[in-house]
Amino acid sequence: MTSPATNATRRRLVGVLFAGVALGSTGYISALTVTAIVGLELGRDRALAGVPAAAVVLGAALGATLIGWVMGRWGRRRGLVAGYMVAIAGALVAIMAIVAGSFALLLLGSLAIGFGNSSNQLSRYAAADMYPPARRASAIGMVVWAATVGAVIGPNLIGVSGDFAATVGFPRLAGPYLVPMVLVAVAALLSFSLLRPDPRELADMSIEAGDATGPPARVGTLLRRPTVALAVLALIAGQFVMVLIMTMTPLHMTDHGHDLGAVGVVISAHIFGMFALAPLSGRLTDRFRPLPVIFAGLTMVLLSALMSALTPAHDELLLLVALFLLGWGWNLGFVAGSSLLTGAVSRAERPRVQGVSDALIWSTSAFASAGSGLVVGAWGFATLGVMGAVIVGVVGAVVLLGRDSVTVPRQAAPSLEPTAD
């Protein structure tokens, strides 16, 4: 039986992680929103406008691997702070690039900003460490939910920060990069000073499926375990199809006469599904266990992909429903898959395999984002939906066929509330 003092400490640390992700994601999204605009201005070529965004994704993949390694060696707190510090440095370099008019320097800054955003992503695993299997997904969902703050506030800080930059003598486009410098610095300070004890010191000590005696296994060995492989496959498939369809939806809508206001409403519904329902996804996972929720998420993504392919381009309402389902289906798989992955490996093995998993997710995002335009250009938007449906359909079949080989953590009677026994 966990003591009330331990439960109180867990609640406090989850609150610190929530604040860090809220601040970090706000700064990150503020900068990311103007990345293509800055890339066009400094690169002076539309073909180069998307390269800084690609550098952000590459940085995130690199950061996930390295920060996961740092967490495994020195703890969650130090890994998170290290990532945040790299993001602050990246924002400073990006500002220097805008002032100097240097495209190469902008790429370096974008790489570092993406690297630092890995701290936001890996924070969910720091929360997962502290809770037993029956309450783990709810803790993950709470931290993922914090990204809603950044999704809502981040883009709205562009104008204000640009005005401030102009008043102090900087180019207006430097303003959105001042936001992460300030907010991510606060996230780093909070994590350094308040994320004590380290979440791994409060790790649940009940026997789990992945726990074993002896030294931690190599990452390659871990990825070949059936439970780990299935969790990572589900995470990658959901990410790939979500990015594949979401990336091209705004262009699809504007090409068929929808104004930017309509595009904004549809994408807002998608983002709402991606983040705002994360606590519910966590509670469902704790109640029904990860595997059924992963399958439900893949089914929802499949349905949304088919809706995207079959919905007439003029039907804004059905597109909105399709993109909302795409976001929530992704979220169900993301929360449940993260919970399953955590329980499938020992406490010593978690940070490294979690970091590699996130690196694969971000690499998948880059491939899907780049490839979606090529598919639409060659075969049209409906093909994206059909392709996405086929991919998640195959993965869903793998989940069903492989369910007997999946070893899940032992669970006590599930609780819907991650902050109380």
C-alpha cells in the first residue's frame, strides 16, 4: 500500500511535468508556426522554405535518442533539463540567424529547437515511471494533455512577440523565437528546482512484465520482444497516418474553395482530438488495459482515413469530423501504446527504448510529411486516405493476431484517478 506522502509527492511531480510541457510546447509551437516563413525569407526560394521544419523534426529524432540515454544514465530530471537548455540555445541561434540573414544558422537553430522539444515528449514517460500499471496511462494522459496549452496559446503569441521584438530593435520575425527563450527557460528552471526527487526514484516497485534480473538488454534486443515491437509498431503507424493526412488537409480544402477560417476550424478540431481528450484516453486505457485501446485507436484512425478519402471536398462538416477522429484515434494509440511500452521493459531499460521509440516516431513524421505532398501531386488527396486506411488496417490485424504473445504488466483493480489510491 503506497503511503499518503508518496502519493502527494507523485501528484506534485506530475504537476511539475504538466507545467513544463505546457510552457515548453507553447514556446515550441510559437517558433514552429513561423519556421516556413522565416525559411522563405532567409533562403529566398520556396523550395527551401520547408527545410528548417525538416531540421526541427530531425533534431527531435536525434534528441529523443540522446535525451533517453541521458535519462537512463543520470535520471529523468537531468535529461529533461538538458533538452530544455538545448532548445533555449536553439532559439537564440535562430534569432541570430534572422538578424544576420543566415539560412545555415537558421537550420542549426531549428535543429536544436527540435532536439529540445524531445523533453516535452519524453515527459510522459517520467510520469509513467511513478505509477503502478493500473494507473499509469492516466498519468501519461495528464502530461500529454498539457500540450493543449501550447497548441492553443502558442500561435496566438506570434503577433504580440513580433511587436515586442520590433520595439527593442529586432526584426519582427525574431519575436516568436523570443517566446521559447523565455518559456522554455522557465520550464527548465521548474524542472531543475522542483522535480525532486527524480521520478525514477518513485518508480512503482511491483513486479512487471518487463522486469528481470541482470543487466539491461540492448535496445535492439528489446525491440525484438513481441510486446515492445507491437507497442512501437502501433505508435509509428498512428503517427504516420495522422501526419500523412493532416499535412495535406489544409491544401486540399483551399484548393476546393474553402477559406482560411474554415481551414482553421477543421484543424482546431483535429488538435482538440489530439490533445484535449488525453486524460480520457488514459482513463480508458487503465480501465480496459492498453491492447484494446490501441486497437480502438487504430480503428478510429482507419475510419477517419476512409472518411477523408470519401468525403466530398466541399463538405466542411464531414472533414471536421474526420480530422477530429484522426486526432483522437492517434491520441488513444499514443497514450495506450506509451503505457504498454513502459510496462514491457524493466525500469533500467525504459529510458533508452522509450527514446529510440520516440526517435522512430519523429522520423516517421518527417517521412510522412514529405511524402504526402508527392502522393497528392501524383494521385490526389483521396489516395492519402486509402493509403492510411490500408496501413492501419494491416497494423490492426497484426495487433489482433499478436495479442496472445503480448505480455502485459500485472495490474491491481484499476482506478480512474491517477492521483489517489
